[in-house]
Amino acid sequence: MPDSRPQPPPPPSSSPGPADPSSLLLCGARLTDGRTVDVRLGGGRIEAVGTAGSLGAGGTRACGARVDLSGYLLLPAPAEPHAHADTALSADTGGPVSYEPQDVQRRATEAALLQLGHGATALRAHVRVGDVQGLGALTAVLQARRALRGLAELTTVAMPRVLTGVAGADGLAMLRDAVKMGASVVGGRPDLDPDPTGYVEAVLEMASEHGCPVDLHTDAGDPARLARLAAMAGGLRPGVSLSPCGDLGRLPSEVASRTADQLAAAGVAVVCLPQGGCGGVDRRGAAPVRLLRAAGVRVAAGSGALRDVSNPVGRGDPLEAAFLLASRYGLPPDEAYDAVSSSARAVLGLPEVRVEAGFPAELLAVRGDRLSGVLSLAYSRIVVHQGRVVARTSAVREYCSSAASVELGLPRQGRGEVP
């Protein structure tokens, strides 16, 4: 598992030298506490954070490339804890989803790049194994993972359909092979197995054998089943997460509260999907995030379906997930963003990111001056992964000539006029 402790930055050199080509200086960025700072990156980490103008060439260490972040809010990069890379971008195919390896690899790569452009530098993809897919879809997503190295970190969850009874023997063998191939997480949909408790037991046993995290799909509508899962999962390291848990909010309040307490005591995390569900689970609502957080459950937010049959208009945008948590479910903007950044990274077993020296250089700059505005209008973005800019999205808004545009100083269109 990745080291969860931030490492101290290397000591500064005793005298200014030539610019380090591997370093990057982010100039004039605004932080959520209102400060305007320069941030120097090197070796994949944040080396220094200082007041604007203090880390330039005249400082103790000359810097390589510079990026002007004036007008941008600098944040820890979000992560995507719940994607479906094997079915992403398949809604418009006009027929059954193709599981030909080249088609899956192309879709998985394109989907990861799309989400990287939104800011997600780490993604967890749930991939079906067994049945008609066999291990072909997983092989293709693992190939996409290798192609994306240096741009984004993509990990995979192996999802067999059945693990119990006579039919489950093949699923268990397939799951074991998937882990050997490189699937770093084991999971699936226990609710679809004839013996959901037996399914969970099989997954937890496999995870314990191989030291893997567990990530299970469930609507969480059966409190007795969740209680058994919490009892079995307690103490399993490196951790268990459930998603999307939409039915948990439909339980009587006292039952939901008791279930949340059980999940918290067992250290089970919940990944909600405020943008909608995904194949095989109910998409009518999201988990009760405020109740879960109040109980001490770690709650992260994912995107779920990205333009597949479950959600043909899914965007795969972490900032939209945070926007919905704030606007629809009443979380303050900082807590909503935490669900797609710090909490999402924790669910993925990744080290914490802060805009402070010594932390990983996984950052997102969004045009705006405060978090509430960024969640409302997150148009222009600059994404930093392992200390270098890996994606940019720019938006320009212009207005036709009018008395209002002149009076307010609005940017005018550069080409002709609107009729």
C-alpha cells in the first residue's frame, strides 16, 4: 500500500544554481484560507510554499518552469473512487456493449483522460470478470493503466458475479486469477448472489489471503445483512468500502442510525454516487451522507456511470459530485470537496495531500477565488500529477456589444457580433 505519511521536503541548496528542469513554480495561487502564495514543486512533492513572489529565481533555489495561477484557487487534487472503465462511453453504441479488448482499452483510456481533465489524478475502476467477459475486460483495463502511467494512477477492482454454490467455483477461480494478473482490489455485487453473506465471506477471505482492499456494490437496504458484513469486515486491513448505499436513507431513522454506527465501528467506508447510480444498483437516491458522517463513517463521493446505459449523460466530474453534495444534500462546500479529495484518496489508500511542504504534488487549480464559487462555476482547470502539469481546460466567455457590457467592462467578442 502507498505510504500514508507525508515525507519532508529535501533541504534547500546552499547557493542558487542553475534552474532545475524537473521543478515547477506555481505563481500567485490563492488558497482556501485566503492567502496568495507561490508553490514550488520538485521530485513529485511540494518543496515549499511561500508568499507570492518569494520563491522566484532570486530565492535559494532557481526554479524550472513557471505557471501563473493568478485568479486560480489551488486545491488538493480530487480522486475518483468509483468508476466503471469497462462500460464507460458506451451509451451511444446502438447495441450490446462490446467487450472486445481493443474497444474496452480505448473506452477505459478515453474515460480516464476525461476524468483527469476534470482533476482526478487517481481513479479506481470496477471491472467485471467471469461470464462472457472472462478476464478480457480486466486485461484491457490493465493495459490502459500502463498507457496512462505518468498521467494518472488507475487501479482496478475485480467484480465476479457469483461466488457461492456450484456456479461460484468458477467465479472464485476467476477472482483469484484476476488478483494474480494485477487487480489490486476485490469486490463485486453480493446482492446478486443467491447467498449474499457467503459472497461477502468469500471476498473477505480472498482479500485477507492477498492483502487486498475490498470494495463492494450494494444498495444497503437490508440492515441485518449490513450488520453481518460490518461484523465480518471489522479489523480487515487495508480496508472495506461500500457503494452506493442508496437504500440506506430509506430505512427508518433509528435503524439507519444504528447501521451507520455499526459501519463506523467496523471502519467500513461508504462511497456515495450523487450523480446517479451504476449498473446493477438502484439509482434513485444517494446515501444519507450527513447521517453517516455524524456517526463517524468515512464518506467519499464518486461519479459512478460515465455515459453508459446506467447514466447516458454521466460526466465523471468530481467537482459536480461535490456541487451536488453541497446543493442537494446540504454539506458545507469544504466538507463536500473533502468527499471527493481527502476522503476519496483515503478510501483508495493514497497519502493525504495538503498544499504544504512535504506533501505529494497532486493538485488542482480552478479559476475562482473561493471554494463555493469553484463548485458553482468550475470552468477553467489546471491539473498537476506527480509535480507536473498533465491537463489544462480553458473556458473563455465573451459578450456582444451592448450598453451593459460597456458599463460593466465585460469581455467583448473578438470576432464579429451576435446578430
